Amino acid sequence: MADQRAKHVAPKSSIRWGAVAVCILIAVFLFVTPNDHASAQQNSCAVARAPVASLSFINQDPMLDRHRSVRWLNNRANQGSRYLVTGLTEYELQARFDMRLEPVEVGVGAFCLYPIRINPEVEVIKHLVYVASELERGTCEYDVVYAHEGQHVQINQHMEQDIQRELDAMVSEIMADFAAMRPVGAGEVQRLQRRLLNQYGQDFKRRLRTIDLARREDHRAIDTPDEYERLSKACGPNSAFQTTLPDAMR
């Protein structure tokens, strides 16, 4: 959802000397410039302008596929022999996080990183509902399977709403983080930039993973042995669940 570049590491002695030199320059600057506004500006990274925040969620309406046999559905689900799979819902997302940071000099040897673009993007690339082709539309068995798969669709759509809210919250939190940051020396800019891009990219994936885990739990809550048993008897003792579909599996 990175290429590595070689980096030059300066000797420890020069790093310490550079840090001392920067401190001296700042101290002199503050001494000869008794301006509270300039001092506050140099010690703060308050975001001066809002970044371009494009929160993209590309939705896809669920599509019905009735061209798959009950045998195909069971192979697709990798289901054991205990339960007969008569319907199946497949759902797939792809996500990426794009962010651009710009270093701006705010004082002698001091830089702030400002977010210029924040673009989390999530796209639904598959939302398919399968009902075994052996079941005729309008029959009790078809309606039972279709209603159960509809519950799975609703769970997926609820998750989409959670993701949209989470993306909005993430951008707000990023803006607050940058407003609280302090300037860094020129030698720290690239390292800080890499760290922040990795941090927010990982946070983006973590948020999506948390939401997806909750979605899976919701799916498991309606796919229980008791529920399967109830559905298999919903259309009577001699329905297609007990006759046509088991025969098609032989």
C-alpha cells in the first residue's frame, strides 16, 4: 500500500559541534532581536495554510451473480462437508495513503515541516453476491439465501461509513500534530520527513485494519451453526435445501 537511499552519517564530533553552533546562533539572534512575535514564530510550527485534503472513498454497489452452481460456491468458500454453501458475498478493498510535506525555514537554521497534500484513498474493487444457480428466483429458498446475503452486504456498507468517518478524523489529527510541532535543524529535516510519512502511512493501515476486524466479527456473528440450522429448515422439511442442492453436490 519504498525505496531506500544511502545516507551520509557525519562523525559524532561534527554533529555535536553543529548542535552547539546552532544553539549559539539562536541565542545571539534572540538577544539582538527583542521581538516576542519573531521569537514565538521561530519556536512554533503552527500551520499557516490548510493543506489540500482529498479524502477519497470510491464506492461500488453490490452486484448479484446467479451463474454459479452450488458446487462452485462450496469450492470457492473452501467449506467443509458439515455445511452446504448456498450463497456467498465477496468484498475487497484497496487503499493507499499519499502525503506531501514541505520544509519551510522559519529562523536561522530552523525549519518547520508543513503538510501540503494529504490524500488517503480507499476503493471498493469487489462487492459480489452469489446465490446458487440451482435456486429459482422467487422461491422460498432463493429468498432465504438472498436475505441472508443481504445482511452481509449491510455489514460491508456500515464499514464503509466507518472508514469515511475515520479518514476525516485522521486528517484533523494530523493537522493538530503539525500545529504542535517545534522547528528542527536543517540536518534533521529529511529524517523527520521520512519518519512522519512512515508514521502516518502505518497509522492509516492500522485504522483500516481495526475497522476490518470489527467487520469480520460482525460477519461471524450471523454465520453460526444455529443460524445455518434455522435457515436450512425455513422452507420446510423437503425443500431444495434438503433435496436439489445436496443432489447437485454429488
